[in-house]
Amino acid sequence: MGVSLTGPASADDVLDDHTRLFVDHQSTTYQAARHLHGQAKLDALRLGRYPGATWFTGGTPEEVRADVRALVRRTGRAVPVLVAYDLPYRDCGQYSAGGALSTADYAAWIEAFAAGIGNRPAVVILEPDGLGLIPNYTSELDGSQNCTVDGPEATPEARFAQLNHAVDVLGALPHTAVYLDATHSSWQNVSESAFRLLKAGVQRADGFFLNASNYEYTTNQVFYGTWISQCIETAVTSPVWSGDPVAADFPDCANQYWNGGPEGTAIADLLGPWTGVALNAYGEWSEDATDPALNVSGISARYSVQAKTHFVIDTSRNGQGPWDWAAAGYPDAGTAQSWCNPPDRGLGLRPTTDTGDPLVDAYLWIKVPGESDGQCTRDGSAGDLDPERGVVDPAAGQWFAQQARELISLADPALWPWHRAHR
């Protein structure tokens, strides 16, 4: 298996328009419901009736093999979505810190994970943030760095080796589609995502995933993912392509942080006084938007290759788009902890493989809606309270009834009435 850079992605032998995604009646959502009462219990039961991902976050190789095998053996003809989340220095030591203790330990864990899947069909979301937060990595393209952590093997070389091995092990399975992390449209620019994906072996995987545990609009992720796919194709069809990305030769692909002006803008104009703008994350982008900050035509027009690498999008919490932290009075996204349990978000599109876009293999609920991102204090605030909610948020991965209620009530599209919910 693996993405063909000259033809359709091989994920099509696992996911097609008619694939039935697995609904797990033993999920953590149903487990949470057992200990809840009243509206909170009804909310958890309602969310549990939709297909979601199952996260595997540690344990010994023997334990993860047994746990994965137990899951895939009860899926019937439906296809489960499994999240492998055990890289060393996971989450750069933040709220979801942990993971394997070494490259060798991780290799043993991922091999056991794959053995648990065996010949059964599965989708694997390989290491959320695995390419967004690389230990002590200085971008080879722009010199930026966002993860400093101490420890043995806390190196970019180790991270890329770990992911490449995982791609090869999972890609060898006959009915497993594996996707690598490409962050989202308010994080890495297009070239950065494409470059890291190629270093991690995306050409041997089934593609990449976007927006995991985040809130960016689905429409914007489709554009962003398409540009990443086109940037990958631009790189690998270049006369200087050697099989591995080299920063000096890597294309400076059109991206979301400068749209270059509308389609048809002359090069002379681009070099003159007129300048493009960064795209605005707080609205949905289109080719014909009258607001320049929502118009993507100038970016799309700057690609001359066909996109071929496929992707999936997490739509679990993006129905209302990202939280406008600046409007809420925070000086920057870091101070706001904008990714951490932002208020007033809603469920996005329901999980499906019938996306209507040949590059988008599925809309998935990768993050389990209703589970907390962590105890968010909004940096600089006093005490343990989340000032946006007036409560101490549950620890990462624990059920957050207040957030579950928000996600249901603000879902876009609206959630079906209870009696018509997905079965």
C-alpha cells in the first residue's frame, strides 16, 4: 500500500463513498455515560451513537496488541478509526505528555499495534501533532522552532525515523489506510507541511490528516489540504527531486498566509504597490469571496499541477469554526490557549466517507467530542479556573459535560433530533 504520486491514493481499497464507519458501543463516550445523570448522560449517549475514533495512548506491546485486536474483532463489516498516540516526547511535554521511552520501545509498540490489526480493515490516524511538534526541530525552510524538550533521543532525526518506521509497518498491512499529521490551516504554512510529510514518508502512506482536535472550518481545510497535495506533487515532479526533500530545492508553495491577490493578478502588479493579504481563519474561504481575506483564487491559480495525495479531516468540533481569542480580549493565541476547550464551539459535519471531493477520503471525528483538552487556565490567569467557563476543566481526555452540551446545542449542521440520530 501507499500513496501513488502518479495515480489515485490506495486508501480507496479501504475507504470509498459507501464505507460504513464503526460505531463503538464500548467507547469512552459510552463509558462516561454510565457515570453521568440527567442531561449530561443523555448528551453522552447521543454523541456515542456516531462513529468516532478510538485512541491508543500507551501500554506494553502485549497490551496494545490485545486491545487493538479486541476492537477490530468486533467491528463486523464496519471500518474502525484507530489513533496511534505513543511517540516519545508526545505533545512536547504539555497536557498530553507521555509516550514511549525510546525509539526502540516505540518500534516495538507500533509493531504490536499493527499485529493487532492484522488482516482486518482499519484506518489509522498516526500520531496527532507528531509533525507539528517535533522535539528540538528548527524548520529547515524558515528557521522557526516550537518544541524544546530535554531527554535522550529528543531529536528531529529520531522523530522522523519513528514515523517512517510506523508508516512502513502499518503500510504493509493489506487493509489498513494510514494518515500522517499535517496540522491545520492556522498552523503550518503549505510548504512546511508538505516538507515534513515527505520527510516522514507520506509517499508510502495513504495520505495525511488535518484539524485533529481542532476547530478550523471544514471548507478551509479542504482548500489547505488540496494546496498541500499540490505542493507535494510540485516537489516530487521537480527535476531536482532526489527522493528526499532538500530545503534549498523545495518549492515555495502558495499558502494561506499571503494570498497574492485575486486570480489573474499580473506579476508586475504583485511586485508593485498592491499586496495580497493573509487569509482570515474566522470565515469560510471561497474562490469568489468579495472579502480579500477570504478569497483563495490567487492561491489556487498559482498551482499548475494536479493534486494526488489524499487526506481526511477532523470535523468533530469545527461547526462554529475557531474561537476568536482576540475578540475575547486576549493578546495572543498562546495566552488564550485558543486550542484548549475554547467556549461556544459546535459539532461539525457527521463522520462520513461520502465527501463529494475525490481528494478527501473522509470526514472523521478524530477527537472524541465531549472529552476535555486539559485543565485550561488561559496563561496568566490566577488559580486553576478556566476564566472562560468559571470552572476547573477536567484533565485531558476526561469527560467534560459542559463542553458536550455546547457542542450539541451549537452543532452546524444541526444534530438530528434524538429519535433520528445515527444508528
